[in-house]
Amino acid sequence: MPYGSARIRARLLIPLSLAILLLLAGIFTSVYLLQKNHDTNENLEKIAALGELLPSLLADKAGLMEALAPVLQEAPGLASAWQRRDRAGLLQRAAPLLDAWRTRFGISHCY
């Protein structure tokens, strides 16, 4: 009889174990795919939000530069230093403006 019960156990346990393993594999695969889908959707939402934010941010920065451009045009000696291609003189005259803009507006360089 012990041989018969071992045989029955083997006939039941092997398919049952395989079924449990298949169920677990299916569950893990489903969880992985759901998480991947969720992450993809979340990233797409962030990209869409950035797509809406970027043009307004660029417009704000461009507007700031447009507002500050007349200050550069009217600064004494900048135009003449520019025309003479005097880099040292240009830097000397523009440095106080750029330092003030750097601290006040976060502008790091100006072309």
C-alpha cells in the first residue's frame, strides 16, 4: 500500500505543483505588465505636461530678454566697444549688468 499511496501522491502532486507554478508565473507576469503599463502612462502624462509647460516657459524667458535688451542697447560705451570688437572693454562695461541679472533673474549668459 505505501507504494500505491506514493504513486497517487506523485500523480496528484506533480500536476498540482505545475498548475500552481503556472498560476504564479501568470500572476507575476500580469503584475509586471500592469506596472509597466502604469509607468508608461505616467511618463506619457509627464511628457504631455512638459509639452504644455515648455512653450510658456520659453515665452517668459524670451519676454524677459526682450525687456532687458534695451538696457544693453542704452548702456554707455557698450555699442562702441562692440563695434571696435573690444572684448575686454565690452566685458568691463557689461559685467555689472550681467552680475545684477545673474542674481536677480538667473541669467547666466547673454549673446
